[in-house]
Amino acid sequence: MKKIIFVVGISIALFFAGFANAEVKIGIIDVKSVMDRMPEREAIGKELNQKFEARAKELEKEDKLANDAAARLKKEGLTLSSSEKKELNKTITDFQNKAAAFANEYRESETKEASKLLTKIQEAVKAIVAEEKYDLILRVDTVLYASDAVDITDKVLEKVKK
């Protein structure tokens, strides 16, 4: 009886070991590298700069006014009337609010455009997975070590450029 259980146990172990030894095709991708090298990336950067250039220049002027107001408050704060202090503080606060709104809007636009690029990268990865029968694709920043043989970054970049 012990021999039968032993033989069945070994058989089951060998059966599952066959699955464990099945070859798994793994690929590694550096998404940031692909995104940075995409031709659209530069065009998007220029487009965003053009879109926000006028507001940025306006904010630079207001930054100077806010800095002057802050310097005046610091230097003459004790001798200024409360209405002058209130006006200087309003100038500083208005600038800070405008600068924060500008930064948020720029960041949202940049994120929206990056999302479009990421979608293109994901589509390219899916196409490569289907063509070359990969079982697993990992981001390079999640892997401690990978040989160049499993790096598909350049393949994805070529696919995205088409």
C-alpha cells in the first residue's frame, strides 16, 4: 500500500513538474524610455509651451509685483497702514492663487497628453505580445535584474513610430 501511494505521489509530482518547467516567455520594457524617445513627445512639449506661454509671461510679471509687495511688507511692515498691508497681502495672495491654478492646469494638460502616449505604448505592447507569444511583460523599474535578451523596449518604440 505504501508503495502504491509513493508511486502515485511521484507520478503526480512529475506531472505537475512538467507544467512548472514549461517555457515562459518574458519581456521587459522601459516605458519612460519609450515615452521620452517617441516623436510625438517633442511635439506635445512644444504645443503645451505655446498654449501656456502667454500666461507664464503674465505670471512672471505678477511674480515680480508679488515679490516687491512681500519685500515692502517685510521692510516697512511696522510703518504701513492697515489698508496698505491689506492691499500688499492681497497682491501676494492673488499671485499665489493664480500660480497654483496655472501649475494645476499645466500638470493636468501634461498628464492628459502623457496618457495618450501611454495608450499608444500599451497598444504596441499588446501587438508585440500577440505576434511573438509573450507570456509576461514587466516594467523595467519593477525588476531587479534582466538580461538584454528580454528587453523589448526598442521593439515597442519601433512599433509606436509606425
